Amino acid sequence: FYPLALGCLIGSFLFIILNQIVNQQGGFLRKLATTVNYLKREKIKRFKRLFERLSTIDLFRELPAEELHKLIPYIKDRTFSMGSTIIRQGDPGDSFFIIEDGDAEIWDEKNNKMITEIKQNDIFGEMALMTGARRSASVIASNDLKGWMINKKDFDVVINSSEKLKKSFGKIVDERIKNLEKHQSIDSKIAKQWANKLSKSLKSGFEIP
């Protein structure tokens, strides 16, 4: 009788321990599944928010929905504190930005003068990507700023796949070149060189490393 009773006690004890282990593992898996579902929901919310906001920006407004969908996965969130230099004059152009919320000033630091102010939904940094030139001016956050960034490699992939987007960017960059020349931030010779590079890129496509 005693060996049988002892065996039952040991079996019950092992069952309790194993049951607790299974429950703990199950709880972990349930938490993991909840986390995964949460991240999926947040990703969908962000995608929807970006799509709605980009649709209100002149640059993207006329794009077909499927082309806008292609762009969104490449967009990264960025934040900058007041007074931060977002891009610096003379640096290589490796990204462009869209202002989600906040304001900034574009400065010609060589001549120590402000060119213009930019605000929510404005874009900047695209000219260096499309002309291959270095940054023509610095952009400084006037207050705490939230924005979206696309790096050059992703930008080249997206813009080469969309003639409408390519033309929209081309129009904006052409206007920027004329504006810089008007404010004497660049001379006529450089303005012409940039315009020629832009024209060449629009015709032949952008180089993808």
C-alpha cells in the first residue's frame, strides 16, 4: 500500500509542476500573440494616417492610390528639437523630408541670411537628391518639429517607378533653383548646371546604387 501511495503522491506532484509550466508557457505565447496583434494594428493605423496626410500635400495629391501605397513603406518618422539643424548647407544630399508638424527656416549660411520659412506639409531636401548637388542651404527647426524622411536609395527606387511623381518633384526642384538664383544664393552658372542635371535625371531616370 505504501509504495502505491508514494507513487501516487509523486505522480500528483509532477503533474502539478508540469501543469504550471504549460500554463506559464501558454501565458507567454498569449502575451506574444497580443503583442504581435498590437504591432499589426499600430502599423495599419500609421499606414492609414500617412496615406490620409500625404493625399493632402500638393506633391502627392494627383498620384494614383497604388503609387502612394508604394511610397509609404519607405517613410521613416523623425523628430527634431527647436534650434536643431536638420540639414546643413554643403553636406551631401542623402535624404528628403516632409514636415508633419512644426516650422523651420531655410538659411543661406554662407551669406548669413534667411531664404524662407517652411511649415506643415512642406517638403525640403529633395533638390540635392534630384540634381546630385550638395545641400544648397541649411534647414533649422523653429520649434519642436515632427517629420517624415525618405533616404536617397529608397527615393530613387520610388521615383523611377512613377512618372507622375518624377514630374511633380521636377517641377518643385526647378522652382527652387530659380528661387535660389533670385535670392543670389547661387549664381547663374550653377543654376544652369543644376537645371541641366535635373533635366538629364528626369529623362534618363535616377541612379540606383
